[in-house]
Amino acid sequence: MEIPQSANPAVTSAANPQTPPATVINSDFETFLKMLTTQLQNQDPQNPIQSADFAVQLATFSGVEQQVRTNELLQNLGSQSGVLGIAQLADWIGMEARAAAPASFDGSPVEIAFTPDALADQAFLVVKAADQSEIQRIEIPADQSTVEWAGVRDDGSPFPFGIYNFEVEHFSGGELLQTQQAETFSSVSEARIENGETVLILESGASVPASTVTALRQHPPS
């Protein structure tokens, strides 16, 4: 049974929250005091700086200081959210995720999903090897959204076990409308954080953003 994508997945790496660099604020405050002292030392005795002007300067610096602290807190919250999100991904490990990625063929039929083109009157499943070379082209119903690839050649002999890529080409009146990378189910072996995004590592070795997974299901018993 397919499970719609919902709560989130697994654990292998996570960024440690960092301590706010308070020294930056302290340094800025010391610089501000030096500037203020210099300003006092060099003011015109005939036209001294008014107390109201000092108050404005102090208020301005206080506002900047608070903004810096707020930004640091937001960054730390973001880091903690990333750790929490990847912890939730633990339930995805060992399950099968459907995504636009290569699939591992082990002799069992490969389930392939795609979005039919409403304008198409003809469609082909294009099977490619791991090096992206085309090895088979099969006509499929243009109005279907799923097919199974048996993994056999036209003469009935099986293709070798390995990693295969699948595309679906949609035609209308003999003209190519679009080429779409098909989605396949692959077992999730790992999840990690890369550039702030949760990425799933599939049994095929492919990596896909967790946000691109369109369905989950239990791994069928062997």
C-alpha cells in the first residue's frame, strides 16, 4: 500500500547548533564607545552635541545590537529544525520511496510511474543503461500513468541485473511533445543533510531531495 508523503524521514548526519558569536557584538560596542569618545573630544565647544543627539545614537546602536542577536537566534533555530527534521526521517529507512530516479533491477518487474500528457496520442517507455545509452524502446498506452518493465529483451532473454534509467516520450501526430523522467520505487538506505536540505540515498546509489518523493510504501517481503 502506498503511503502519501507526510511526516519526515532518517538519520545519518546533522549540523551541531553553533553558539552565537557574542564577541562580534562586544567588539562593535567597543568601537561605538571609541567613536563616541572621539566625537566628544573633538566637538566644537561653541556648539556642543546636544544630549538628545546622544540619546538617538545610543538608541540606534541598541536597535542594531538587538537585530544582530535576533538574526543569530533565528539561525540557531533553523539549525535545530534541520536536526529535528532528519530525526523524523528515521522511519523512512528501509521503506520504498517513489521518485524520479534510476532503479535497481534484480530480475523482478520494475514499477514505473509518470504523468500522461493529455494531448498525446502515442507514448514510449525508453529504457537506458547506467551510462544513459538507450537499450530498449517500448510503446505503451498514452493515457496510462503506470507500467511495469519486465526487464527482458524482444527475444525474451533477460537484461542483466543492474541500474537502469527510465524516460517516457509523449507524441502527438508523430511529433514529440515532451520527454519525462519516470518515477520508480527504490529502497531508502540513508538520509542526510546537504546544503540545508534533507537528501535521501536510494539503493541504486542515486540521491534525491526528500521533498521530491511522491509516495512511500513498505518494502515487499522477499
